[in-house]
Amino acid sequence: MGEQLKSLLSLRGLTRRFGGLTAVDAIDLDLAKGELISIIGPNGAGKTTLFNLVTGLDRPDAGTVSFEGQDVTGLSPERLAAEGIARTFQLGRVFGNLSVMDNVLIGAHTRLRAVKPAVPVIGPLLELGLALLRPSSVKAEEEKLREEMKAILARFGERLLPRIDQPAYSLSYANRRRVEIARALALKPRLLLLDEPTAGMNPTETAEMQGLVAELKAEGLTILLIEHKLEMVMRLSDRVVVMDEGKKIAEGPGEEVRGDPKVIEAYLGHGLATEQESAA
């Protein structure tokens, strides 16, 4: 119990089976506040399934998820978002017909106060009425949030701000990924889970994303990262966890994990061996 209290996120024996396949096999993991842990492994290793279990999109068959010492196993994504857990997805998800601004504003839904009266039963009806009538309190909250969202979008340089009123479907793939990350940041998360944030990005775009993640880490944000680009993993991570066939096969500092024979065999293979020989 004391160990869990020291960790922002603590996983114990987390397991998920799909028929005869064990996608996540008794995973233990502790993530301290302000730490960045990368999870690597071959396709099908169970990385995204692990994210789904942590964020409530799926329920484990066994094991627990604790956040700040509280058992949150199986809570809905909405409840976990309200607790401060935000994520992005392996295949970027944006609302194509909404503007960049509106996509990002959706991420702040758990922070709304003026338009969400805490009244049992009739609360949703009152919320609808306030949204339609838009009294001064609702307008003030909306304006404040819009200014915050502009500041978040500014973190991406000129990639998104000039396109703030454009529909998301008109954006490039890389910019849709940026919008998804901006939406996650709009939650003001205490824990951010990034599922392959640089997938499909060229080297320049990858370097920009690496710089942003490094900034977030330097600001104290706790991050769990799935990423296939090893240079980025090695530069950013406090620790690296390697999964294969649902199991955790290695954990530790990047360079230590990189040289683990089990990791080389299961995931990095000849490509890493060649890279190491070239660097020697």
C-alpha cells in the first residue's frame, strides 16, 4: 500500500484475455509523479491494450489499476478523465467536421462549471437550457477557455494557430495528430498517455513532437508513452518497459534495456545489433 501511495499510477497483475489469447499478462508497473516511461515492443505485444485498461476503454480480467493510491480499475473513461487522465490514440481521432478550436475545446469538457449545474436528475436539462440561453457566466467561462486553448495551440508553433477555424478534415495527418494531443492537454491532465504520437510523421515533424514532449516532461507532467522511434524513446525516457506477447520482459534505463538479449531477440533484433555495431 505504501508503494502505491508513492506512485501516481500503479498497476498490479493487470491481465486481459481475448479467448485463448492473453493480450496483457500480469503486468506490474509503477509510474511516479513527473516521470516519463516509454513502453516499447513489437506489434501485437499488448501495448495499446494496456493503455485501454488504464483509461477505462476496456476492463481487465484480473489485476488492479490505482491512481494516486485509489483503486480506479474499470472506471469509465469519463470518470478517469475527471480524475485527470488523458490519452491519445494509435490511429488519430478527431471530429472531422468540427473546427480545430472546437476539437480542442471538447478536451476541456470535464472542467466546465458554469454550464454544468450539480443538480440530481434534472441536471442535464438545466445544462441544455444554460447552453442555449448562454448567460453571462457561461459566456465568461467559454471566453476564458478559448484563450487557454489558443495558448495550447501556440505550443505547436504555426502548425495549428493559422488553421484554428478550419475543419479538422482539411488538416494534414500530422496536424490531426497535433490537434488530438492539444485536445488531451486541454483537460489539464495529471497523467498523459501518448500512443505513438509521431506515427506517420517525417523526421522534421518527429523532432518537433519530441521537443514538445520534452517540454511537457520538464514542466512536471507525468507521461506514459508508446513509441516505435527508438532515438526519441532513448532521449526522453526515465525508464523503458519492453512488452512481448503480453508480458513485460524488461524494464530499466534506456541503454540498459537496449542491450538486454531478451529485448534484442524479441523486438529489436538484427536492426539494433547492426546499429550498435555501426556506432562501435
